[in-house]
Amino acid sequence: MKKDQVIYDEMRSLSPYYLALSGIYLAIAAVLCFALGGDFSLPIGAVYGIVLSALNFLVLGKSAQAALTKQTSKSAQTYMNIMYCVRYLGLFALLTVAALVPFINLIAAAIPLFFVRVAITVREIIKERQTRSDKKEE
């Protein structure tokens, strides 16, 4: 198995839920854009946030994969803590850019950062329901 295969498999399993959330969110942002008189900062902020969210999840997966190669659990934990700080400092910097430029809506960019967590929760609920229905059939 390739080194990054687990990361890509996880992203692939989350993608239907993440894409559904993103599509709904972009549709809402587009409707609000035209309802507010052509404020294109909303859909631009939404796309910016969706890209940030996906990249953040990818970096998290790569960090976890790299932590598994560390010699001790203490060094792996230290590495993950450092990467946690780096990821959130990067997100802070990129969201600061969104706050400073006039064509990106900061709130619209921040909302998609929760989409991965929601997608994971929805996926697990669906898996649990499928498991229950499979047990009832037996």
C-alpha cells in the first residue's frame, strides 16, 4: 500500500458528504449574493473557505501519517502538537487575509471549516444505521 493511500481513502470516503455540504452552501451563497444586490464577496468567501477546509484536512492526514513514523509515542505526540499549532496558525493567517481583502467575506470563508467535522458525523450516523439494519435482517 502506498504511503499516502490511507489519507486519500479517507478523503474519498468523506467526499460525497463534503461535496454535498459544499454544494448546498455554494447554492445558498449564490442566492444570497443576488438577493443582496450582487455582493460577490459571499460566493468568493465560500469557495475560499471550502478550499481552506479541504487543505486543512489533507494537512491533518499527512501530519498523522508522518507521526506514525516517529520512533516513540512521545515524539509522535510532540510532532502532532507542533503540526496542530502550525495548521491553526496557517488558518489564522489565511483567514486574516480574508478579513483584510474586500472581495472575500470572512464569515462565508470561516463556515466551511466545520464541514469536515459535519461530514464525518453524518458518515458515521449512516454507517451505524446500515449496521443496525444489517443486524435486523439476520
